Amino acid sequence: MTAFKFGLVHAPVTPFANGRLDLAGYGSVLDFHLQHGAEALALPMHAGESVSLTVTEREALLEFALSHVKSRIPVIANVSEAGTGIAASLARHAAKAGAAAVIASVPYYWKPPQHMLVAHFLAIAEAGELPLFVLNAPAEMNEVEFASKSVVDLIRRTPLMAGLIDMSLDWQYMIEVITVARATRADFQLVSGAEYMISAAAIGATGMLSPLAGIAPKLIANLYALCMAEKFREARPAQEQAAILFRAVRDAGVAGLKSGIRAMGRNCGAPRPPLRALDATEAKALLAQISAAGVMNSEPRGWM
């Protein structure tokens, strides 16, 4: 069940029109990622405003994506939720709809102890019966980290525990996780949840989850390919460009990501309230930072 290989996975944004899902626009978003290097799609991630969507909307987005993609590449469902029952229900729906795997973070809004986190992820895995990738993002999740010993505990409890997506940028943590996890299961996958791929690949990561591919897919594909070939010296210029993009977008969050995508000629609408779009001054400053990365002239413009 853990044979699914993560690879270079794009995390698409979710377009809205007048506050409602824009499925026609979503089709354009998906087509863009299909044309520009995505080995799989993960949706809706936080970059896709998952926490601003109802369960019904999340299920509709997944069903639309699976129908639109037509098995050309795998589609991975993000089932992260505050409650175990809701997350498990989303995992069951993902399996029924045809998703290739599921992603789940620690529960939103509260700080359960490690044994409860293991139980949370186990319930999700058993409900969906799909390969499970745990998302470790302590900066986004009340500083709750899924401990390395808990990773091993979950691996021992279910063959569905396929890997961990790390967004912490804590290299010591990543080294510890991959060491103990692969000692328990050799095919355990470590995935970089950020576009800092040189360090992650040197540690042993074999996959990357990339929201920035919506802005600069050629850069991200080149960075990933060089790192997978262990050509780390050659990858350094691409990594430096990706780091500039990462820092430019990070502080503005989804609004920054959507503004950056719009600057490349692909309008995906504003974030759903209460998130706000960047104002003209903020958007201009972000564009200057993106321009500093040196990718504006080498990346696709518009939807082609």
C-alpha cells in the first residue's frame, strides 16, 4: 500500500469568483500544472485555502480535479482537519473518489499529546486505506511537532504510513526522522514541504511539495531534477532563486502567492475572506522581490 512515490508534487491555489469556487478557473489552474512539470497534485493544501473551504467544497474540488486530470498524474487529497472524525470522513471520500494518497496534518487549533496524534493519524489511514503522508508544520500548527518516535510508532501500527512531509526546515529533526523511520521501514519517504531542496535532498528527501510551482514551475522542476541527481553544486543558483521567491511570498501567505501568480499573467482571484488581497503598494513590493529572483523572463506567462 505504500508503493506510491511522492516525487515533485505541485500544490495548486483555489480560484474564487465573488467568494464562490470558480471551477472553470480551477480547470485552467490544473491544466497549467499538468503542462509544467507536476508529477502529481496535492489539493487543497493550505496554499489552496483548505481551511476556508467547507467539507462539501473540499470534496467537490477533489472530485472536479480527479475528473479533469483523468488519471494523467496522481491526485493526492489533503484531509487535514480539527477533528479526527471529519478527517477520517474526508479520507474515506478521497478513496472513493479515486485519490492516490492522502495528506494529514496534526489537528487544527489544539495541542494533543503524541499518543493522541498517533491515534489520529491511524484512524485516518484506516478510514481511507490509502498511503498516508503526515504533514509536519509546527510553525503553522501551534508549534505542535509530530515526534520522530511517534513516526516510528505509526509505521509499526500501519503499513499505510508512507512518509512525512516536513515544513519545519529543522534539519536536525529531519535527519532524526529519516534515520529512525528507515531503520523501521526501508521505503519510508521523507518529503520537503518547502522549496529548500538542496539540504532536504542531501538528508535523504526524495519528494517535494511546491506551492511556488504556481509562479515559477521551470525553476522548481530544474531545482528538483538537479537535487534528485545529487548535483547539488549545479543546483545552487536555482536554490538561491527559489529561496528569494520563498521569502518574498512567505510573509504574505496565500495573498502573496496569488499576487505572484497574477504577476505572471494568471489571475486566480483574491483570497477568500477574512483573508485579504494585497493592496497596490504591497503587490508592487512583492513584484520587485519576485523580479529580484530573476525568473520573470524565463518562466511561462499566462496559462500556456
